[in-house]
Amino acid sequence: MTKNLVIALFQGDHGRGIPETIKNRVKKAAVDIFCLPEYFMVSPEAESVLDSADHHDEYLQYFKELSRELDCALVGPTLLLNSGGGYYNVCYFISQGEIMGQYKKIHPFKNEGRGQVLPGTEYTVVPFRGIRIGLLICADVLYPESYSRVASQRPDLIIIPVTSPYQDGESAEAKFKRDDELFLSGARLANCPVVKIGSYGMIAGRRLQGRSLVATPEGIIFRVAPEAESKEAFKIVEFAIRLA
């Protein structure tokens, strides 16, 4: 028995929000899950991702309302949650204004948020309409155990918001090799599709490259072309999820 799942990826200009045209396309397509990049609400003028931390509740409320408006679940963008002794980089899974699950990034970069972003401790799979959605964030994919730990919870799909730093002069072959090593291998290890959502523009003084993609155990079925990594991209993908 299979169940169809429609997802939409939005690769936008970092920190510039979601255009009305994109919202209308999500509504028209009857999307089940709308996926957004890591730290997407952080202003491109911000000196650090910490500048967004005071807006956590405001942004979270906005995405709760947006999930109702679009009549679909939202995954990402990640938000910084104040723990009292630091911050967690949190990916929320929101549906109809309610938080269905959340994942705290386990492998933050050592200088992420000026070193004030703490590692989470638990990998997460969120049940949604009879389908199991695994969550990871950006640098988690650099550690193979991230995929294996999520895979042990039997996900049907893994969603990964990212910020991909721009690398001047990098060849297409090098990009594709890294995609295979980090995302195609992860789809095969977890035996389910992997959805990566990035953005372009600037974050904390760093230039980004939008390198969104969708990988299945059989291969990469969608990838933003190297020449389009600094452009807006919107992609709808429908999966036929085989239920146990």
C-alpha cells in the first residue's frame, strides 16, 4: 500500500521572506509539506545568527499562522531557541498552527552563533498523516551516524534545511561528488528520499549558494543547476510512500 505525499521546496534570497507568488503556488498545488532553508529569517544585514534569537516567538507565531493560511505543514526555517545557557538551532514541524515535532541540531559548527549554539541530543522522526518524517539540519550530514540514527527510527522521508557557503571556483564535478557523498549516500543508508533545502544571498557576512536537491536511493531526481545557485527556485515533488 502506498500514500502520496506532495512537498514543495523554496530556495529564496536569504532573509527576504516568502513572496506572495510562492505562497499562491503552494496553495494551488495542494502541498502537504512546504520546506524552507536553515536560518531563513535571519536578515542578510545581521552580523550573526544570534541577532535573530530575540525574535524566536514572533517568527514561530508567524509560521504557525502561515501553516493555517497555506493549509499545509511547514518544515524550517530553523530558529534559535534560548536555553538560558546558550541557544539551540531548532527545526520545527508545524501543521495547522500546531507544533507536531521539533529537532535541535546535534552538530552545530564550532563558530555557529559565535560558538553559543549548543548541540541537541536526540534525533527526531515526526509522524504526519501516516508517514514518518525524519529531520536533520545542515552540518549533521557531515557525520554518517546522523543518517544511521535517524534510519533506526524508520523514516519514510528525511528533510534537511541547510545554509551552503559559496565556494569560489568550485567545479560542477566537485559539487556533484559532494552531493553523492552527503545526500545520495544518506538516502541509500536510510532507504528513503532525502530533501535538502538551501538559500542564496548573504548570512552573517558570508555568501551562500543555493544547492537544493532531492535524492532517492535510486539517484538524485532534482538538483538546482550550478548556474542557478544564486537564483530563486521553487520545486514540487510528489512521492508515493510505501506504508508498512
